[in-house]
Amino acid sequence: MKSIPERRYDLDWLRVLAVLLLIYFHTAAIFYRGNLGEFYVTNAVPSPALGVFISFVHQWHMPMFFFLSGAAAWFSLETRTAGQYAKERFQRLFIPFVFGTLVLVPPQVYYRLLNTREYKASYLQFYPQFFNGIRPTGNFEWAHLWFIVYLFVFSLIALPIFIYLKQQSAQRWYTSIATRLERSGVIAYPALPLALIEGLLRPRWIGFQNLYDDWANVLLYLSYFGYGYIFCSDRRFGQIVDRQRAWIMGIAIASMSILVGLWITDTVPDRSYSPAYMSYQAFRGFTSWCWVLLLLSLARSHLNVKTRLLQYANEASYPFYILHQTVVVMIGFHVVQWNTGILEKFIVISTGSLIGTLGLYEGLVRRINFTRFCLGLKPIQPQKTTDQSIQK
């Protein structure tokens, strides 16, 4: 029987905080106008400050999610066979993806059409039309659930490799990588493939998450997924990051400052296969890796603690991710029509969405096995009672 690996609370905290940040990220998207595309509902007046916030978080947020998912895969395969892992991935990812696509995504599309005044009928009249064509030419899409279906596919694709890396012969391979990085003192080497992917593929595939024609994102996030798995395979990877924290922090802040300067001054090169634009995208790939490393190091130093809040948030974070964007869109649609300032709208939408999502989790998910199943949670096991009087 496989031994249970030591729990990494720092990774748990990173996942919980990354999910919580989505409330504020997607609220800010309501006030954003830029090359990342428009959100489902938009405010009439954009906010340049929130636009910079969106661009900053976008650099490292989803890479961090896939990295943490790769780390979770390593821990999962420590206690599961390949068959058990595949079954768990189906229950944890595919079923919530189908449920969310059929139940939680259509309201977002409906409010987008109301926001752009392309539709005026009721939601019940709209629902059958959700299946008419695929976005951008139709209505059907999977919205923020793209992360879940990508992760499901990655989990199955990478499973044979992950199983191989668990073997004793393969462990010598990534042990040698840890040794080389330890001797060279340069943990930024893994950024090179990421920079190449961004520089060579991003000009062609800007980032429409449809899985079958999104090669920049597929290869980028699959790389982060693999990095997360390998990172947990040898303690020295984390130790190397800790020792180089000051250097990583300096590089991360400096590189992000350059990107922010380009965004603020509107001097980002036009999208094309030009040396300038390809260099810009490669630089983005390098910067994203530095920020993932920095956040990992800070979490290892300050967040590797178990608390009652973390125990609650660990289970709540996944259904929170699935539910939150529908709540943000529904509240945002009504609030953007108010005659008030951007700050007030942002506070109302983000706070209301946080409370609303937690309310849905507490009222409809946490204690009900059917909805727990639909959102990828394990069922609540009935407590066993023992009659002490008949025990011998």
C-alpha cells in the first residue's frame, strides 16, 4: 500500500487565494477594454487602472492554476493507481464540466446578449437557442469552464508520462535535473520553452479557448501542468526556489514593470510574426514563469500552515470556481446600469458576488450529495453511531 504523502498547505493556500482572486478579476473585467477580449457584461465607461490590474493578473494567474493542478496530480498518483486516477478525474472534472456547461454557462450568454441588446426575450425562450452554433458565430460555449475541460484532457494525455516518471529509473532523470539546477543556480531555465511557445505560437493563436484550435494555450498550459508535477517530485526544486527568492523577486518585479510600462504607454507591438511582437510575447512567457516561482516561494515561506479556515476553503474553492462567474455576470448586468462611479460599482459587484457565491455553496452544494456530485465533490458519508451498551 502506498504511503500518504505529506500535505503541502502552501499549495492549498495558493489555490484557495487564486480562486478568491477570480471574483475581483472578473469584476474588473466588466470595466476592461483591451486585447484580451470583452467580458459578458461591460460598463459604459472603462477603467484604465482596472485594465492594468487585469493585464497584470492575466500574466501569471492561469499558469499558476495549471502548475498547482500538476502538483495535485503528483500527490494524487502517490495514493492511486492509473485507473483510479482516471476515474477520479472523470468524476472531479468531466461531470462538473458537463453540468456547468448546461446549467451555469447559458445565463452568462443570455446576459451578454441582453447587455449588447441582441436579445430581448425571456431566459426560458433563449435556452434552446444556446445550442445554436458555436461562439463566435453562435451561442454555444463553455465560458470559464474551459479550464476544467483543458485540465481533464491534460490529465489523460499526461497520465502515461506521469506513471513512467513514478518509476525508479525515471526518478533518476528528474533528480539529475534538480542537481543541475542546484549547481547552476539558475531556476529560470524552464522559462525557455515557455518563452518559445509564446513567441512562436501566440502571434497565430491569440487565445480563444476552444481546445482544438488553441495551440499556444494548449502547449503553454500543458507545460505548466507538467512543471507542477515535476516540481513536487524532488524537494530540492522548492529549496532552490527558496534560496534564489531575492533574485527571482528582483527579476519578476523588473520584468513586470517593463510590461506595465508598455501597456500604460500603449506601445505594445501590433500582433504579427514580426521580431518586435514575437520578442514581446517571449518576454511575457519569461515573466509569467518568474511570477509563478515568486509566488511559490512566498507561499512556501509564509503559508505552509494548517488552519480551520483552510480546511473549509479547500473543499469550497472548486465549487466556488465553477459557480462564481455566473453570479458576477448576473449581478454585474444590473449594477452597470446604475448612475454611479466605477469604484462604487466595483465594490458592490465584487462583494455581492462573493456573498452570493458563498451563499450558493452553503445553501445548495455543501450539504446536498446530488449537487456535490454535480460539482465534483465527494459525497457526505453518514456518521456511524455506536450503541455502547451492547459492546462487549
